[in-house]
Amino acid sequence: MAEPDDNALVEARNLRVEFPVLSGLLRRKQVASVRAVDDVNLAVRRGEALGLVGESGCGKSTLGRAILHLIRPTAGTVLFDGHALDTLSEVAMRRHRRRMQMIFQDPYSSLNPRMTVGEAVAEPMLVHGLSDEGDSQEKVADLFRTVGLDPRMMTRYPHEFSGGQRQRIGIARALASEPDFIVCDEPVSALDVSIQAQIINLLERLRGALGLTYLFVAHDLAIVRHLSDRVAVMYLGQIVEIAPKDEIYARPLHPYTQALLSAAPIPDRAVEARRQRTLLQGEIPSPLNPPTGCRLHPRCPKAHATCRAVEPKLRQLDGQRWVACHLYDDAPTTGGG
Amino acid sequence: MSEVVGATPARPAAGRSPLMSLVLAVGRHRLASVGLVVVALLSLVALLAPLLAPYSPYEQDLYNVLSGPSPAHWLGTDNVGRDLLSRLIYGTRISLFVGIVGTLLSAAVGVTVGLIAGARGGLVDAIIMRITDAFLCFPPLIFILAMSAALGPGIHNVILSFALFGWTGFARIIRGQVLLVRELPYVEAARSIGMSPLRIMWRHILPNTLAPIIVAVSISIGLAILVESGVSFLGLGVQPPTASWGKELRVGFTYIETVPLFSIVPGLLIALAVIAFNFIGDGLRDALDPRLRGAMGRS
Amino acid sequence: MTARLQVRDLVVEYRTRDGVVRAVNGISFDLHRGEILALVGESGCGKSATALAMLRLIPDPPGRIVGGEVLFDGLDLLKADDAQIRAVRGNRIAMIFQEPMTSLNPVHTIGDQVGEPLRLHRRLTRPAAIARSIALLGTVNIPHAEARIGDYPHQFSGGMRQRAMMAMGMACVPDIIVADEPTTALDVTVQAQLLDLLKHQVDTHGTSILLITHNLGVVARYADRVNVIYAGRVVEAASADALYARPTHPYTIGLLRSVPRLDQPATETLAPIEGQPPDPLDLPAGCPFHPRCPLATAQCRREPPPLRAVGDAHHVACWVAAHG
């Protein structure tokens, strides 16, 4: 059920991440494990922005970190530009990190409070020997200008900046090692509404200017629509749908995607008044004890007997659309991938 | 570029280093600034002892034994006719020396061991933590007295005994901090750019674990001064003819009925120093607590 | 029809180490029977402080209500004595907070906490309150409520806890529910369910809701009227229909233009509001929005604009837009 792609820069193959669940007062014993990411196949193509959406606890942030090997996958492989990351030595892996960076959700806690922001941005260059102490200042100043900050602020500390400015610093730091691939983990969700657009525009402009490839992890579907070329939807550790963005927003196939889109309100009174809404029932079940069959079936308005018993696989439908849902079992499979 | 350059910082504070803001914050704390002044004065006294003391601490005036205050001897003389003021001025050196060196030694050992425990985890951590737990069973003063007795008298053994106990506290603090800090997003961010674990420990974890250590150091100096006094009082610390506050207190105690100043002044000095270091510790704790730093209400 | 609740010229200050912050700077509004009034703004704009101040729940220190009136049922809540205000809180005006994790006490069962307002204000016995709690948990769609009544908060998911908080808020069938970012911490699918429940409460009991949020989509879907707040002031007040059809204040226009929309393909770049949110310790003179405003004039830099009518029940605090 892989999604092989000749043009993939990053590819996750049968990726699985489990977290141990410990119990006991004196002697902590592993009593179970949570599958945060369960057998995920995903390819991010060179130069594209792939949106990864889902609700909290669906495993999207864990998947982003596992792809960067910031969390060791329990099973499966990540191929980065043809290299299997799990086969690399620790030193080789650290060298590889130059090309794959991350932008973090919380601009307040992802910067060391005791380093000036200039030092923070210079750090990746120094770690990878891209510059020495001498010319790093000039490069940092350039990066500051690139992300829309005044280079004179280099000597200040993170607490002197607002949230939006800190996120610009985080972006400059991610760019410092001249990466090819950046995982953006909810990069605007901690920011004020009026600032979000500034950062979204910046990320968009940088991708074009520097030819970056993004994995854009977010829960806000409107932002994902704005910033991504394709969208993957995750539910309880699994990918349930992948499609080019305009198709997924115009004609979502999976009932979960439909519900997500329908639940998200649109800031337009006239449009809201006309909308038809389909609501899911209840809450997301605990990933400790996921439902049998299709994981959505207890909440799904369209569930039938097969859904309760058989887990649907991610299948390719027409063109670039992939869906994991029994409703489309009879749909013809066309196109090659 | 089409975008605005966000040139205005969130807070128009000048580019002040964290250390400078810390000193300023402690200065604003009323009790801590009193403590800072007292400690500064005591340090000055210790440094300038030869200039400040009217007599040598060993010079005996056998015609004036156990005299009360007089124009020649402001605080009087001791049982062998030495000038009490001069002995206490020189004693400041010993007391501060024991306080500072004893504390730095325990902090150096404690921070190193705590870092290893916190960073390595697993069995190493478990063993180190059980050892520090074992130390918790002893009352500190009794332990240090017993150690001093075992090691024999002398100032270096006082310092050693203090450090032998004191490192456990620092190790516990730093280990807890490491466990806390290493889960913070900026440590993950450091990993994500490809930094080695050692460099992350040095650049990102250690500097951010030091705040409670700084507080503990200031309080520990006071404690070490108290311990030196106690040990010397019992005759195990500094040996005659060297002067220390505790030694003077002990000798003076014998004559408390005839020459009360002989024991009261060293006692007051010990109390003053211990309280001053504790005030500084309190001030540092408040200054380092981000919740008390310009906390603002929610929207 | 007179308003159920009138807030007049409310001023709230916070004392911080760096100076005094005027978080709420003369906010006034009416809340009518059976309506949902949204207070919209970004973090630090004073919307939450307004809600807390109405029930005198501002922690003092550092906060302080400096001036204004909150008239409810012939009583100025800001001047009421402690017994009077306790009789109102949780009984006639209930509050639902953002944090379902910390707003419930971990050592008491869900049933005890949901039933607490009933025992306090209606003098129900414990068994009667528990019985009523089961019914309440049912109305907020907690399955098997009678089995889960003895659970502790940690046994509930975030969404379930917020449902329990809502049940608690609805227990005494209050006249007013103040909901402070009630669903911000929750996922969209759960958020929609909970806001629908609040809406249902309005339709069935004529409850008035003060909905505090930063989410313009939530406002579009649920609110009847909207007050847009910036730097402690109401900058635009209008019916939701008018606000989305004819947004008038440059800040409102900027907000609506800067949010990406689910229903529109991303054909062009977003139009963000330039600059940074104001520093509450150092607010600009004149109109607080002028440093970020594309239309700012010399007058805007000098004088703060008053709230003036630009249409039927549509008020805007702007020197430029209000002329247009």
C-alpha cells in the first residue's frame, strides 16, 4: 500500500511509532504501548508543500518528528533523498540534519532564553561548519533581512520580542543551514490572528525563493489550504486520505475529512448561513485502545458492518487521490503512481 | 521585499544581558540589597584585613588580659591578651574562605554528578540518586561533625567534610533541572539542527539549570560559615593560634560572665553573615522566578 | 426591550513590575435576552478581563477594577456586597472557562461538581443534586451519564471535561452564560458540538450568552451581535450580519482579510495587518490602531476616536471610516 513516487525527496515507508505506557508506583513497568503513528506511507515530493492535518492526538506531530528522526521510529524506514535514515550512524545522521530542518509551534519556548537571537540563528551554521565566527555575523544579518527582521536586533534576547517576531527568528534559524526540507509543526497556531497571515506569507515566499520542500503540520484546514499543494488527513495514527488540495476541499471523500471540513467555521456570515453541516458523534477514542476495523466507525454516520470488522487500506482512486474507506471499495482504481 | 520589517521590539528594553538584569532585579529586592551590602562589607574586611586591623592577631599584650573595651582595644582583649577586634577581622577571612570554598567545592562536585545522572538516566541515575538519598538520612551538622572528627582537626578538613555532604543537595537540584530542561522545545530544536549531545548539554541545558543553583550557592555559603563556627566551637576546626569567628566564640564562651563582648560579637557576626547570605538567596529566588517577573494579566 | 445586562465604561488595570497596564479602557455594551453577543479580539486586548471584571473575578492584586458599572437586575455588580454577588455567580450568571483541564477540581467527582451550583443556590440535597447532574450530563451528550457520575476529572477527556463544565454552567438555568474561549483548547469536531449545545440553550431557555473568542469563523456561525475589541476599547459594534457584510473599522477589515478561508482557493497572498500588536504598557497616543492602520491621519495620531453610529445599530470608533 505504499505510495511510491519517483520524485520524492522524503518518503516514509511503513512507519510506526509506539510509546510505552508505564505503570506501577515503585518499579515502572511497561504495561502497554500507544501506537501514535501506525504503518504510515507518505511521500513528500521535491519542491512541494504537503499539508498534514488532523486533530490533537492523531499523531501528526509525532509523524513529523519521526520523519526527521527526532523520535526514533519503532518500525519502518524514512528515505531522505535516497538515504535510509535508520542505517546512518549517529554522527552521519547529525550531518544529515543540515538538509532537514524544523520550525516549531511555540516561538516562546523553542528559543534558548539565555542566548541572543543572533547566536541562536548563527548556531546551525557553526555546528555544520558553514561559516566561522568571523563571517557568521554577516550571514545572520542577511537571514534577519530575509525573514523581515531588523539586523540591529541580533544582540537582543528572545524575551524582548513578540510572538510573531520570535517565529521569524525560528524561521531564520531553520534556514541558516541551507536546508532542502523543512517540517513546519503548527508554525502559526500560537500566534495572534493578525500576525498569522504575516508568517504564512513569509513561509510561502521563502518556499518559492529558496526552492524548499515543506511538510506542513497543522490542525487549521484553512491555513493548510492556503499553504499546501497536497493534503494528507490523519486520524488516530493513520492516514485516511491524500489528495491535491483543491480536490480535497471541493470534494472530500473520507467521512472524516468531510466532517473536519464541515466543522470548521468560515468567517463569513452569508456563507455560514447557507452551509450544510455533518457532525461526527462523540469524542476521539483513546489511542491506547483504538476501535477495531475502521477507527472512525463508532463516530461515522456512514459506517456499516464491514467497517466494524475490517480495517480499510489506503487505496489509490482516480489520479492522485488516495483514501482509506470501505465506501470506495467498489470504486475503480485507475492511474499509476 | 514586500514585507514590513518589524523593527519595534515587544518591550522597549535595552539589549541587557540576563546577568545584568538579574543583578538589577536583586538590587530592587529590599532585603537582598541589605544582604548584598553586608556581604560586600564583610568581603572588604576580609580583603583589607592587614590594613584594617589595629594589631596583629597574634600579638599578645600580657598586661591586658581579658580587658573590656578601651581606647587601645575597642572590643577588649582575649584570655592571652590579643586584640579581639583584630582577631575577628582576620577571622572574617577564615569564615568567608570556608564558606565560599566549601560551597564552590560541593557545587562543582554536585553539578557534575547531577548532570551525569540527569543526562545519562537509567542505572547510573538510579545509583547516584540512591546515594544522595542515603545522605538524606543523616542530620547535616552531625554528619559533618563526625566527618571532621574522623578526618582530624584543621580548616581543610572542615571544607572537605562540608563538601562531602553538600554535593548531594546540588546534585539533586541539578538533576531535577536537567530532567525538566531537556524536555523543553529549544533542546529539541538544538537536536533538530544536528548538534551533538555534549554540545547541547553545555550550550543549552547547563546554562538553563543554573538559576536554582545560584540560589542554593548563596544559602549554602551561609550554612558553611555556620558549620565552620560549630566545628571550630567544638575544637575540631581551625587550630590555635589561627582566629575564626567560631573559635573566638568558643574561647569567649568560657568567659561569658566576666567579658560578655568576647562571645557576643563573634556570635553576632556569624548571625549577620548567615542572614545576609540567606537574604541574597531569597532575593535571587524572587528575581529568577519568571512568574514574578512583570507578570501580566490575561487578555 | 431593556437590556438584561448593561456594562458601562468599564476600566480594568493590572499593576505589573514594569508599570500599570490598562487592560480594559472604557468598554460599554448591552446584552439582551436570548442573544449571543461576541467579544472578538486578539490575546491581550482585554476581552477576558472584561468578562472576569463583570463578576468581580479579577485577581486583585495585580488586577483592579478602576471604574464603570455592570448593571444586572437593578444591581450594580461592581458595588454589590459579597453575599449579593455570590448569589449571582453560578446561579443567574454562569461562567465557562477556556481550560477544561484546570477548571475542574481533581479531587471531587464529576457528579459532585456539576451538582454543586444546585446545592449551593437551590438548596438541593446531595442525592437530588446528583440525580439532576445525571440529566444535565445527558443534555450535554455525555454517554452513560449515570455510570460516569462518580468519575473523577482525570477519567474524562478534554472534550468531556468541557461538556461537564457546560453542564455545571447550565445547572441553575442561568440568565446569562459568559463563555470565555470555551472551545479554543478543543478540536474542531468537538468544538462544533459544544457550541451547538450553547446555541440550543439560547433557543430553549432564552439564555443570553457573552461569547469571548478570537475566532472570526465561530463568530460568523453563532453570534447575533459582535463587539470587536482592540487595545482595551470597542472599535466596532454591530449585528453579525452587518459586521460581515459591511466591516467598517480598518482593524475589522484587516482581520477579515488576513484569515485564510476554507472555501476559497489560495489564489493570492494573504493581506496581513502590518506591524505588531500594541505593547499594553506603552499604548500609542490617539487611536491605538493608528501605527498599523493604512488610513491613519494626523487626527488619528492625536485624538482617540469615539464610538459613533455609521448605520442602524452599527457603531465604529474611527475618524476616517466613520466619515465614509
